[in-house]
Amino acid sequence: MERLNLPRHDLIISTDGQNTYIFDIIRKKRLVLTPEEWVRQNFVHYLIEDLHYPPSLMMTENGLKLFNTQKRSDIVVYDRNGNPLVVVECKAADVKITQETFNQVARYNIKFKAPLIIVTNGLSHYCAKFDSATSKYTFLKEIPQYGDLIGGRQG
């Protein structure tokens, strides 16, 4: 798989002769290794190992119903009270991040109401803070550590 713009982590890769799999440490199961899954699993490890996000407060490929359509959010991080903190949309490394990508995660965030959204293709990462008073997003220079994100909040 392609080298990403993320720190290297020890990911569990296996094959059964026909398929290659990657182990999802959140769902605790092997998944077929697709280009998007490669980005998702690398980003999960980045959040956990480098930014100290608790794996017990993360969900991957979580289903949600939006405008009578079933969708899946790539990664959602919660606080200790079960409130969404971050919604992450992952794309394969060869997929360009466009305004539509941001629109997609912003639509998901209508449901989650998380203060942060992140879009990544493993090469470029964009993080934006949602201001509920103005319903606008402001881009941040970097993705905050979990401790900085929860700040004075119970987390």
C-alpha cells in the first residue's frame, strides 16, 4: 500500500491466499484491505498513538440515518459522556479532497453535532472547528491532541 503522510505504525496485515486483510483495532476484526481502509486504519492509529485519543471512545464505520438514507461515518470520537467530539471522513490516497468531501462530512455532522470535523486522504489532512452559534466552520492549522480538545470538558 501507498506511503501516507502519517507517522508509521505497526498495523496487522494478513492474507488468506486470495485477499489481503488489515486488523481494525476498534472493531477488533480483520477487514479487506482497500485503499480507503488503509487510510482509515493508519489514521485511527495516528489518533490513538500520536494524539492520545482513547480507542474505547472511538467508532469506525458507524451507521447513521441522514435524510432517510443510510450512511456510514468513517471515524467518530466521543467524550466520556457519549457526546460526539470529532467526525472524520477518510478517502483513498488517490482521491482528491474537494468541497464535496467537506460537504459530505458536514452533512454527517448535522446528525452528530461534533465540534470538530476532519477530512483526510492520508496525504492531506484538514481539520475544522464548528461554531454552533454561527453554524460556520473555521479551519485549524493542526489536529488537536485529545487532551487539548476536551480541555475543561469532562472527557
